[in-house]
Amino acid sequence: ANDILGFRITDVMFAGTDEELKQTKVTQPAIFLHSVILAKTLGDSLKPDMVAGHSLGEFSALVANKTLSFEDALVLVSKRALAMQKACEMNPSTMAAILNLEDAVIENICAEITQSGEVVVAANYNSPGQLVISGSINGINIACEKLKAAGAKRALVLPVGGAFHSPLMQPAAVELEAAINATTFNNPICPVYQNVTANAVSEPAEIKKNLIAQLTAPVKWTQ
């Protein structure tokens, strides 16, 4: 990993400060590395019937089911992180966690605000009763007030650098698409349940398509 990334990520992971770990070039590759290493520690006993990963986790899932080599996946994760950072700088934006409110109510309020000119969408369906929304800073602030008024237990703006899994990530999706299309995807040893569809997928071309769409589409983890 140190050789591929061109810096000693292991030094940051084992001995770095919180601020160093929060650097864009570090965070996503570090989480990916940790996940793959945990899977590798199982050795030959890792024979999954299926795999899944939440957002960034889909890349480590694709290493676990042998769709991607570790090396290729790490390169993609690094490019993904830097592309997302650039998209964040182009459009200052954020996310918020909404607790204990029906998905349909959240979706309707997001749609109303988006129709008024801001961007707000449902981004992460994490579990029943927990949905994260994503969008422009003003749009998210308006949404939080409206969602609390509609009965949400909490509407908490998250300390993130951008509107992940929203249309505001389109510039990053364009960059990632080029990188993914230039990468070899193998036939997996088992299906991956992908974020975009919440369905089992085994066809490499379809896995690629869904992985590209993932940057701007919601994570259907609950589904």
C-alpha cells in the first residue's frame, strides 16, 4: 500500500494524529486497508456466499469476492477519495442524519426543497429509523428544520466535507468512471449486493456500472 500510494500510510494508521487520519488521501484508503486486512486474516476459511459493503466498503467487498485485486482496488479507492475532495471544493455541501421518521416523509420533504432550487436528497438508508440526507448547506439546514417539525427525533448535521451520494458528486463520478473502465474486473466467486440496487450482482460489467452510479445515488443498506 505504501508503494502504491506513494507515501507511508502505515505510519499514519499506526501512529498518526486525528488530523493526519482525516486527510482525504488517507481516510478512505486507510479504512479500505483495514477492512481487507481483517478479511485476509481469515485466510482460506473466507468462503463467502455473498458480500456487501456500505459506500466505500463496497470496494473491500469486491476484493473479498475476488472481483478486484487488492492493488487495483486500492488505486481506485485513492482516485475516488481525491475526486470526491475536488467535487466538495467545487460545491460546498454537507449531510445530516435524520432519526425516527418514515423514509417516505423524508423523501417528500427533500423533493419539495429540491423543487425550490436547493439540492437535498436521501443519501444513506442506514437502518429502519435512520436515514442520512445530502445536499447544499442551505438546503440541508432548511431540511433539518422541516424534518424536526414533521416529527423527527433528531436532525443532526454531520461533520463531513461534502454531499456524498448526491447529484453534487457528479464531477467525481465522471473521474471515477474513467478509472473504473480502465480497470480489470474479474468474475466474482460469489455475488455482491450493491448499494445502488440492493440486489445480488455477479456480472462484472453490471458491477462496474453500479460502482460508478454509487457516487451520486443513495446507499440502499436498509433495503
